[in-house]
Amino acid sequence: MGDILVHDEENNPVELTTGLQQQIITKVETNINNSKLGLKKNDQAMIEFITSVLDFKVIKEGQTYYVSYQPGRKDVVLARMFEENYITEHELKKAFLE
């Protein structure tokens, strides 16, 4: 997979605490599971879609954190497998969340 990047309001990288990490993981799982991937049948559209789904902010103890996703090689391979109907939408979502 790619990298999940977290930064503060001044665009400084943030080291994740257990609580912040869990909050981000929960939001990622919710966003992926609630997404409809069926129309994203080419690898570039899929990568753009996943990147947009994983672009959000969280607020923890009054501090705002911005989360973004930098796709990796595994994302491209999974998107291509989905495009070629080797895996289902459910299998793709499961793979992204592993």
C-alpha cells in the first residue's frame, strides 16, 4: 500500500499517538466501506478515487489533523486486478484495509 500522511494546521508532519491512529483507522475503514467502487473501472480512476476517499481531517483533543494518502505500487496492482475483474469490489476493499 501507499503511505498515510498526517500533518497539523501548519503542515508539519505529526507523529501518531495510539488514540489519533485509532481514530484515523476508524475513519479510513468507514470511508472505504461506504464507498461505491463499481464505476471506477480503470486503474487511474481507482487511484484518484481512493486518494480522494482518504483525504480528510480529524479533530482530537481540540487539535485539527489533516490526513492524506500517497498511493503505492500495491494500490495500482489492486486497481488493475479490479479493472480486469480478477477481484470483486468486496475483495478490493478488504485488501485496501489490510
